Amino acid sequence: MATDSALQWATQAVEAAISDAVNIAYHGAHSQSSQNGNGQDHVSSGSSMDTYNKSIALSDGMSGTLGGQIISERNLVITDIAGNSSTAAPHPECAEDADDCAVDFGSSTASSSNGQQQQQILPELVQQVEAITSELFAVTAAHTFVQRVLYKINRLNHFWYDDLHNYVNERSPWLGKIRDAIETPWQAWEMQQLAADNGHATADETVQAYQQLGQEAMKQALKERFSRDVDPPLSAFQQFIVNDMSPLGYCHLLAVGSLDGLVEASRQSRVCAGAANLVACTIFRVLMEEYGTGRYQRKHSTFYKTMMEQLGLNTKEESYLDLVPWQWLATGNQNFLLTERRRHYLRYAGALSFFEINGPSVYKTYLAAAQRNGLSEDACGYWALHIKEDERHGKQMLEEVALPLVDMYPQDAWEMVLGYDQDRFMGGRAGGALVKYIKSAEVASIK
């Protein structure tokens, strides 16, 4: 049993680590940077060593562990409180070596001269990460760290059929405090990112633009978004997936996607309780089909598991958490936020509408990649199923959920358009980040 002083030290250490990461990720408290000829940020000669050391201390959140060693007492506390991450060796079809499926943090550490294992990030790793992400190492480390901590808290909203003692802190006020310490600045930062994408100078300007939409204008905006997103032209990242991604890249894609694919639609279930009406029934009907109408063999997560089995991948939930980019984790944490807060119901309805409308076009690219690489039907059956069902779901979400909600909430339905646009923006960002890592893994595999 930990003493009061040890517990106090532990909580203070966790709070300090999160404060450091939040300041780096969302308040720009990272070292000065300059851009090289390729437009990438690199640490300048005048950068703060303190910031560099913080990025090292936070980088454990980027891959769980470094060479099996915890790099600082602070991260040991995070690991113990937030839960140990699970790792799994990649299938031989995916890579001959684990280094091919992810950046190898383990081989990039150094030991101190006195024989103690002192973890230190070497400059080569910093350069490698920055080359992949096009952002400072400290920033990538901080984003990854806070998103993983937030995910570890949010996952307690699901039941994993594991040791019941894992849930003793599910209503902990302190964990709620940690969640809020991350979510509040993160949400403000996300709104600013969306504002910039919309060509606005501030988040307030973006919100005002949504609020000015009238009832009919909101309906028209949703219909126009449906037409735009139901079958859009391929992005540069999607063209890579369709035309160039190798079997290794496909394995990497499945591994990262398994974080959601193996527990598919679990978060959606959180919004189905409450008063009965046609909107609620449509959302439940979509969920019911995701769950295979109660038949395990028809549940969509079972199809995802089958794809992974065909390629010899580990089908245990969260096995590949270490491979998940922070941008991908952010979309999951955003989904947790919207489904756990009734106040955000309209934003979630908009986000789910985009997801169901745009999903088939994305799954077509994955299916095309699998077929081009000669994979079996079982190795890509999940995509084929979703292409068929989500084409129907997308239309249902527009006609039976989004448009009726505009009539039900004419003063607030702008939040639904906001939720739609934000899910589109964050999803595109996550997909782009994943492709960058896949390309890096493929290059590493042929060296």
C-alpha cells in the first residue's frame, strides 16, 4: 500500500507531466524553430535544453516503452495509473523485423557511463520522427502523450471482460480532473485548427459563422455536404493507398485501425438511451446493424477480426496501440467526448452523419489496395460489407437524423454542421498522418 507521501508525489508528478505536455502541444511552449529547405521545422541552435529534456520525458507516450525500460519515474507513474500498454510482435508477412512496422525507439537510446540505464533520445531519432511528421519532436511527443493518457481514462467507459479491479477508479474525481486538464485546452486548440482550415482568424469567428446559418440554410448545407462527401475525388493519400501501398502497409493499416475496428460502434451505443422518437430509432437501427443484429458472427468487429487473422495479426484489443498516431487517437477521444456528454448530442449526430456518408468512399480505397495485392476475400471482407451497408446508413443519417434534428433544434442545429465539419477535418488529418507512417515503414522494410 502506498504511503500518503508517495501517493502525493505520484499525483503531483502526473499532473506536472500533463501540464508540461499540454503547454507544449496546445500553448506553443516548445523550443524556437526554423524551417529547412523542405519546409520542415527543426530545433534551432537557440532552443531551450529544458524543452528538449521535456520532450524526452514525454516521448514514452509515443511507443509505450523504450527498449523495455521506463525512461523516467514520471512516466512510471503514468504507466501504473493509466494502465500498461500492450504490445504485440508483427506478423512475418508484415515485416521481418519490428523496426519495419514502427519507429524503433528502443535502439535509439543510450546508457550512462556509470552503468545505470539512463534513457536518452538520440538526435537520429529526433530527425527521423520530424521527417515523418513535419513537426518538432517535442510537439509530436507531447500530443501523443496527452492523447494516450486521455484514451486510457476514456476507455473505462467500455467493459473489456477483464479483471474487475481494473475499474475501481472509473469514477475517480482525480481522473476526472486529469481528463478536464487535457480536454479543455485540447478542445480550444482543435477549434482553432478548424478555424484556420475554414480561413478564419479565430475560433470565435468560426463559431459565429455557423451560428448565423438559418434553418433552411442549415438543411441546404447538410445536403451539399452529402453530395460532396458521398463519393469525393481521391486525395493524394488515398491515391497512394489504391495504387502503391504494399502488403506491409496494409498490415500496418489494419493494425492501427483495430483500435476501433475490434470494438466497433461501442461509443455509438452511449447515445441510444433516452426518450423514444424516429431519430433515436434510426441511430439505434444503424447501431444494431453494426452489431450484426445481435449475432456475433455477423457483428462488424468479427469481420475485422477475420481480416486480421488472415494476415496473422494479433486480434487482442489494443494490441497495436503503440502504432497509433496521436491524430488517430484524437479522433477516438473526440468521439468519446461527444458521446459521453448529452450536451454535445447534436455535434455527435453531425459527426456520425459524416462518418456514415463518407465511409464507403474510404473503404473502397482499402478494398482496392487489398485486391491489388492479391489478398483473399476474407482479408478484406470488412470493407466490402461496410461499402454496402454504409451507403444506406449515410442516406439514413441525412434524411432521418440530421434534417429532422434541424427542425427539432432550429436555434442549435448549427452545432450539427460544426460536428460534421470537425469530424471531416480531424478524420482527414488522421488519415494523412497514418499514410506518412506507412510510407516510412515501407521504406524501412526495403533498406
